[in-house]
Amino acid sequence: MGLRPVSVVKETMSRRRRVIHKIESLDSRYGSPVVARLISTVMRSGKKSVAERIVYEAIERSREGSDSVDPLDTLHKALENAKPRLEVKSRRVGGATYQVPIEVPQERQVSLAMRWIVNYAKNRRGTMVDNLATEIKDAALGQGNAIKKRDDTHKMAQANRAFAHFRW
């Protein structure tokens, strides 16, 4: 009885799971995937109709006073202004943990911008419709809490640019 050679395949096991990308759905009023994602971000406890009403009213209120023809102009401008270009991620190198600045992928930029706008709207006093409309309007004008969060994220990445060589 001879020994059979065993082929050893070294697999690298990632600590993170694979991201499953879902097919983008469209919202019923505007047919926009961006609005559909915003509705999903606002939604709590599976109450989609409530979230839709909040988002649609907030979009209408946020464009009051502007002369844009497209109702989604203000929303797109707000998201564009709130998107972070850089962020920091923790990397462990030789027992020390470094905050390494990395570029943010496009999908994550939109997700973070939406999350920041919705969370800061939730933290305000008053109705969610008014708060979301105000937050969208502020972000479109380049001010407000979501823009401050983006600037803080960029400052953190700028401050830690000395550790950029740990990026891999």
C-alpha cells in the first residue's frame, strides 16, 4: 500500500461575507431607484406605505422655493453634496491598529449620504416629514448636519493620510 499524494489547496478565508447585490427596485411615483432606496432607509418595522408618504411629502416640501422643473433635483443635489469621497478603516498591523484612509466605493457613498440625512432628520424635533425636507434642503445648499458629518469624515482621513501606505 503506497501513500497517495495529497494536493493541498490553500484557501484564504476572508473575515467578511460576500456582498450580495440586489436588483434595484423603482419607486411608484418617480420611477427612481434613488427614491426607492431612500424609502427603504426611512422605513421602520416594515411600514413601507408610511415611509413612502414621508419621503414623497418631504421631496415636495424640499423643492418649495426653488424653480427647478425636476422634482428630484434637490434630492440629487443633496446626495451629491453629502457623499463622502474618503473614509478611514481600521487596519491591524503588528499589534497596532491604524486608521487608514481609503476611497469610498460609489454604492457606499450613496448609502452613507442617505443614512446620514435620514438619521439627522430622525434626531431633530418635530415631524419626520418636516425634518427630512429640511435636512434635504440644507444638504442641497451645502450646509446642515449631514454635510458636517461628511466634512468630519474627510478631516479624519486627511489627518491619518500618513498611514495611507497600509492600504491593501
